Amino acid sequence: GRIHAIHRLDHATSGVLLLALDARPAAVLSGQFESRAVEKRYTAVVRGEPADEFEVDHPLAGAEGKGAVKAALTRFRTLARLRLPIPLARHPEARYALVEALPETGRYHQIRRHLKHAAHPIVGDVKYGKGEHNRVFRQHYGVHRLLLHARGLGFTDPHDQSQISVEAPFDAAFAKALALFGDY
């Protein structure tokens, strides 16, 4: 039968996918995303030292800036901060943070674009990030990927209306980056 992709990810992002095996549950689940009833949690390693909590309420156009500009809101929470003894640009140390992203909407590359807008691009992001920070993680720590992970989804089961919470573990490369933050 046909598989319906309900929650998709950018090809470089790891984590939770949500698929439905038939049309009725697919429609119900899609409706939950459209009505913003799904809780989405992402984890990212970003450049700089963001505030403990912040939000980006910045409208976004579709892919490659095409299509209508639509409202887009992401809430962020800083989980841990890290300073590495590696001079970069005008700073004597490289500064990074581990953040949780809670997108309220689901626009094209929303989290990546919102973090760039907030001047805290995701490490490993070759499109919206900073090459010098991507190189630090590649050369010093062997991390060659976008450090964005769809950690969890919370939604209502379309069959019995129970609350479902799913979580995806971090892969080995992301875990290597997380280890730098110690016991966050």
C-alpha cells in the first residue's frame, strides 16, 4: 500500500519521522499539524551564546524565497553553553550552545532560518551557517553533519485519541558533539 509522509525532515536533519499507512489516519494526523496541535521538539548545536529563552517570530517565504510569505514562530530554550579554546574571528574562544527548538509552525527550513535570523546558526549548516564553525567541528571533533535533530513528537492517536509521545535517539555523530557539553 501507499505510505503517507506526515512529518518529514530536511535530508541533513536526523530524528523522528511520522508516517501513516492509510489515508484516513494520514488526514487526521495532517490536520493535527495544520492546527498546530502537534508538539515538535528539536535539539541543535548553535554558534554563540543565546539567551536562556528566546523566540523568533519572523515570517518566511517558501523554498528558495519563492511562494507566499507566511507567519513562522519558533520558541527556543538554551540547555547548555560551551567555550572551546579555539580562537575564531575576533573572539579568543569559540562559543557554542545546545538549544531546544519548539516550532509552532512548519515552514521550509524554519528552525535553520530562524536561528540564522537570531545570529545563532546551526553548526554544520552549509546553507545558513558559518563555514569557520563548521570547520571547527569537522577538524577538531570529526563531526561532519548538520547538528539538528528532531528529538520528539507529541500527538493524538487517530484511532483511539490517546496521547502519543515518540522520541528518537541521537546518532553517533550527534552524540559526539553532545559529549562536549558534558552532563547538560
